[in-house]
Amino acid sequence: MITLNSPLDMHLHLRDNNMLKIVAPLSSKDFAGAVVMPNLVPPITSIYEVKAYRDRIKDAIKDDNFEPFMTLFFKSDYDYDFLKEAKKYIKSIKLYPAGITTNSEDGVSSINVEELRNTLEAMSELELPLCIHGESNGFVMDREKEFVPVYQALAKAFPNLKIIMEHITTKDSVEALKKYENLYATITLHHLLITLDDVAGGLLQPHLFCKPIAKRPEDKKALLDIALSGNKKVMFGSDSAPHPKSAKEAPGCAAGVFTAPIILPKLVELFDSYDKLENLQAFISDNAREIYNLTPLKKDITLKKEEWKVPSEYDGVVPMFAGQKLSWKIQ
């Protein structure tokens, strides 16, 4: 048996409307809080939209003890006064390269240090972290590796800015993380478990297709090594990204792995398999508190070694490990 204190998901997609009502309670029952991504249609770019979206989330989760940590969709024309007011309602700002992932068409077309300087200097002064989906538009297996120099340039140009490398998937990103004091990272559950071979090595597995795409065995090993170690620069971010079954099992398969219902049982199973359960609390909560300067809601989640079967779907949304048995269960 293990009890986790105030588990946090530092990268979560809750979508909106009916999908929000389906998936939000699956995170709010197991977690004390989560950083909620702003890439809706249209994206969240104003204080009014942040507050309205937060209200819709709170309505969807009912009375669950859960705090949505809100974010803004990055724009290069945010000024200091706007960001100072926005900081009352958000925890970070998320930068997307234009068109690189789901609902990112309004993202940044060119990540040039000088073009972004005014906004990033204001964020530095206000101590607002910058979260980045770090991929180029090159060959799909090389996109994250090709983006590492951008992380390095930003880290050097804005040494007081906390930069979160979101959902890293490569050993190159792990190496960059270690070199720069102001670089941090989120790591997903699915990238700790799968490689590209699991997605497309046999019959195509659409529910494992995501962006950034799963990489090579040596990349997965680098992620596992740093996550299992309790390293203070990495924290859990699920990137749980729900899509209707009809959008996943279709031509033009939507990118995203829906992990929300199975995160904590599978993480405990994973850390236990490596005899590293003592480091799970840091990965699932403590590191995030320090990086984001958070005091989360108090919420203890206890798991017991007990077998259970993952449902095949949740109102038309298929989870990772659908229909399979897991060895740890939330009490």
C-alpha cells in the first residue's frame, strides 16, 4: 500500500463542452490539481476567457477537491501590464509553434529571441513560467531534437525565466535539461512506457499515437532514468489528450493518448517494478510544488496492490490499457 500526498498533473488537456464533462472528473478525483492547457478553439488569450474556462471546469468536476491551474496561449504582443493582471489567474503561459500539434494553428510562426523579447522579459520579471511544446516542423522523429537549440537560446537569453520543456521524449532533451539551471521538464506516463515500435511496429495502434511521437528505446531509457531518480528538475505531466473514438480509429487519426483514468495505478506499478517507490512522491508532486512555487490543496490518495480491469471506454473515449488488468488500484 502507498499513499501519495496531493498528486499533481502539470500538463493536462480537458477540452471543452461535452468532452470536458466526460474527462474532467476522471482527473479531479485522483489529483489535487493540474496545469490545464489553453489550446481550445479559439485559444485562451484573455483574462476573461481564462476565468470563464476555469468556471466551466469547476462546474464539470462538481465538489471534487481539485484546483485547475490555468494558462494563457502565448502571444508575442502581451505587455507587462496585461501579464501583471493575468498573473492573478494563471500559473504559466504555453507557447506552441504554429500548426505543430492539436489546435496550435494560432501559435508562434517563428521563435526568434528578439521578436519575443518584450513578452519574455515581462514574464521573467513577473516570475511567470514559460511552457513550450518543443518541436520543429522537420522529420517527425527529429522534431524534438531539432528544437533543443531553441531551448538553449531561450535559456541563455532569459536566465531568470523558468522554461518548462513539455512532455520531453528524447535523450537529447534530458541532456539539455541538465545543462541549464532554468530549464525544467514534464514527462508523460506513456513516454515512460512505449516506443515507436509499440505504436507502429506491428498493427497500427491509433490510441497510442501522439505528438510528440514516441521515440527509440534509448530515449525511453533516458526518460526512465531521470524520472525514477527523483531528480528535482522533472515533474509529472500526463499530456492526457482525449479524442472521441471516431477521431482516433479513423483516417487522419487524431494525436493524443488518453491516460487520465489509469495514471496513478500505472505510475505506482512502474516505480514499484524498478524498486523506486520512494521517489514517486517527488515526481508526482513535490518537484512541481518547488518549480512552480505551489501550495496545492491537501489530498491524500492511497493505492493498494489489487488487480482491476480498465474499462474499454469512457463515454466514447478510449483510455490507454483499455480492457487490460492493472495490478494497483486506488482505494
